[in-house]
Amino acid sequence: MSLPTVKRYETGAGAKVSDDAVEKLHTALEKAGIEFIAENGGGPGVRLKKRAKGVEEISQQIGALEDKISSMPVPTTPSPEAAMNTMRKAVAENNVAKLKARRRIRSDSSK
């Protein structure tokens, strides 16, 4: 598909874009991970498709977060920096717990 055809489709200006060209453009965008949203009162739109992560990918994320947690320094005296590190560690531990739950669900569903 030519760039002028895509530009005509985007702007709606110039010669009409054929239905075949529109279908090809939509197919290419869908293959690239774009999801078309139907008009539901607010108008039609697009968004990126959500991709389900596999058990292996989730396990890698857990490992990376656990490495990050273990490398965070333990606060010795109260300070704003120590408080931020404590908060970051809590957020990371929460993320690990969520990922472990997702991995468990993915693992169970693949059986």
C-alpha cells in the first residue's frame, strides 16, 4: 500500500480509498497489535491489544524483581531516602506476589 493511499485514508481528503485498501490497512494494523474499538456512544477508536504473558516470562520478571529487592539497602536511620527505599521495596514485593499468583493461574490453566 502506498504512503499517499494511507495519507488519504487518514485525512479523508482526495480520492476515495478503496474498500480493499481499507481492509488491507486494518489487517496490517491488527497484525501489529492494534485493536479496533466499536462506536459505543463515545465514538470508535483503537488501542493496543493486551498480550497474555506466559509462565516463563512471568518467572523471569519475578526473578528480576527479587534481585532488585535483595540489592536494596536496609535503612539504618530514619531519613526520607530510607523511607523511599522501604516504600520501593514494598511495591516490588507486592509486584512479585501478583506475578506469582498470575504464574500459578497460567500454570494451572495450561494443564
